[in-house]
Amino acid sequence: MKKEYISNASYGGERPLFASRNLRLRNVTILPGESALKECFGIEAVQCEFTGKYPFWHNEDLLVRNCIFREGARA
């Protein structure tokens, strides 16, 4: 299945990418908020920065490379 590509973007608030499928995130910043990528499948995050709580929650087929998780991005 073809992946949607998102780059050079920022997302904040509660669950902005909830239940997303087949996404490639590059240089994306997840701002304060909770569970930005909850219940997702087929996510690839490269060179992203996470500051919100619980950025990945109940995900399958997840790949995270060269990302930064700030103090608030726990669990």
C-alpha cells in the first residue's frame, strides 16, 4: 500500500493524527498535546521531534529513526 508523505510540518493538541494509516513523517514536530499518533498503523517517523505526551499509543507497524523525544514526550 502506498504511503502518504508529510514533511516539514507541526501538529499540536489532542490526537491530531489519530488512527492514521500508512504515513511517512519527515522533519515533523509534534507539539504539546496528548497521543498525537494514537491507534495508528504503518507509521514511519524520521528526523522528527516529539514534545507532547504519549506520542505513540496503541500502534502497529511503527518505525522511528533519528528522532528526538523531549522531556515531555514520555511513554
